[in-house]
Amino acid sequence: MRTLFLSRLSLILSATLLSLTLSSALLAQDDCSEAAILAKRGSWKQDPNVGQSSGRDQAVVTRTLDSLGKLFKTAVPEPIGMEAAWYRAMNSDALFPGWPVRYTCNSLYYCWYCNKNLHKLMLGDETGTWAYVFVNHWDWFFGDRPENTALKTTTEGFPIYTMPQKIGTWKGYDLYQSPVHDHGLCVVITRGGAVPWKPVTQDEYLKTVRAFLLEQRKKMTAPPPRTSAAEYQHQIDNSYLKPEEKQKMLTNIRQRQQQDSLSAAGAAGTSGTSGAAGAPNTRTKYVDDQVQKIDDYVRNTPANQLQQQAILSRHSNTLFDGKFYPAQDAAHQLVTVNPDYFNRRLPDYRPQFMILYWRWVSDNPASLNFKKQFEADFPVEKLQAMINQ
């Protein structure tokens, strides 16, 4: 009897211990809440530099970037739910000839998150949570590397940019929605209220677009580059073909070139048409229609109106749909570089304008907390002081 009692007691105790163990494990796994993420405390580290400035500017640029890095730490002294890092990025060339040296201070924040499959907290090895200070260059402000755009003003040769959408103010600065990241904001810090861009007039824009379209039309109608007989001969002579195969290939090439010449001569006699019915060439019709819209607008528009800023519809998928639009949030305001903004007497390394840019992940509590903390505590007035000095 005693033995049976002890056996039952042992089973009860074992079941209780198993239940407690399972409960503890489940509690540990369930600790994957937003509060658990925000309870994590991180630290800062410095990552290696990217690029380098010119030799004479390197030391000064490095000191400036170090000062900017400290400002990120001022805004986020103890990363909450994340690990933070910053690094210097330097370029040996300017964005445009004659501009000051460009460089960037980057900060990035690896967030803790709940892995739903494992039901445990993990630190991300990639991040969409960043903050930057772009010095003497736009980077993403106008879009993704817009300096490579094909549309350049005919007067000065600078690119034509689309202003990002202004959505309000932040600490006294115009606040812009990032054109690249859905969850990204930026402000521009400049000298004396001036800005390094200026409006593109309707006249400037239309002249630029018209010249661009005509150049494209020229390329559309130009005959494709032809390989000369001598080039074909050289390629065949250096091939591993048998002599009779080489001769056959040369004969075929010469016959095809003769046919191409006859076709080109026939096309020259029916320029601007396609087919026996003389229908408009569909390859150039779009260009011709666009040029016609430009010519009609210029002919019917007063000269003073042509000097107003060019503003396009955000919903148009053409370079010009026949009219411009009033200045409003739903419109694309066009600008270009203002070279008169820059003080040429200052050293190349001096900051003449800065863009403060931050972005976050909308479904991560640590990233959202970063946004709130950054916007509340970043000392933007110290960036302004660096410009004003």
C-alpha cells in the first residue's frame, strides 16, 4: 500500500513539474511583445568610412563629420529596442564642377523584432531605419540620383528637378515627403533663407523638352549603324571557318548589303510615311504630337506667362500635356540649380547647405519610437549654426 501511494505521489509530482516547465517555456516564448522590444537597450558603434575626400580637405571634412555624428547621438543617446551605428561617407569630387566638396554622415539603427515563426525576439541584420545629413549635395531629395536626368536646361545645362511634396513644417523648417521612401522625411538647412535651386520657367522647360524630343526623333529615323565590308572581312578572316565557308559567308553579306541599300533608297522616296497607304510613321507620331502641343502653347501664350514657373500634373505620363498647372500639393513644381547661391570665396570643404533626412519602418515599434524620439530631440539648430559660421 505504501509503495502504491509513493508511486502515485511521484506521478503527481512529475506531472506538476512538467506542467511548470511547459508553462515557463510558454511564458518565455510569449515574451515577444512590443513592451519586450522596447525594453531592450542598445549602444552605439562607429562603422568604417566609405570613400575619401581630397587630401587637403580630408582632416577638416573628418572633423565636420565627427561633429555631425555626435548630433545623432544627442538625439538618440541610448537606442531603445535597437542597436545603432554611424559612419562617414566622403567623395573626392563635387556634385557639379565648381561646387564645394560633398560628404555625408550616415546613421543606421538595427531594430529588435518578433520572429513569428520562432516566437522569439531577434535583432535584424538589415534595416530600413536611417538618418543622414547630406552636405553640399541633394542625394534623395529630388529623387533617385536625378543629376543623371536627360532633361537639362538649355540656358545653363543643369538638370531639371521635380520638387518633393511639402507636407508641413518641423522646428521652423519646411518639411518634405521623401520622393523615394514612403516613410521618409527631410528638411533643408540653408544660408540666410536662400535656397540652392530656382524655378524653371515655362519658356525654359518647353525649349528644353522640344530640343530633347527633336533629338530623339532624329535617333528614331537615323539608319542603324552598318558594319563595313572591311570589318566583316577582318572578322571572317580571323574565324575558325573553313575557306569555302568563309567565302560563302562573305557572298551572303554582300548580297544583304546590296538589298539594304535598295531598301534605303526606296524609303528615302517615301520619307515620313509607312506602307503603301502613306500612314503616319507610328515611331515618330508621339514626338510630333508633343512638339505640336509645345508650339501651339507658345504661340497662344503671353510672354509674361511664359516666364512663370513650369508646374506639371502629377498624374500626367507625358513630358507636356498641353498646359501647366497652378501651384498646389498635387502638382510637380520644376526647379534647377541656382549657381548664385554659393559663396565662391569660402573653402571647398565648408558646408553651404545641408539636407537632414530620416526614414523608418512603419510596422516596427522600435523604429516608430526612433522616429518620435528623433523628431523631438534632434538639435537641428546646430546644423544651422554650422551653415551660418
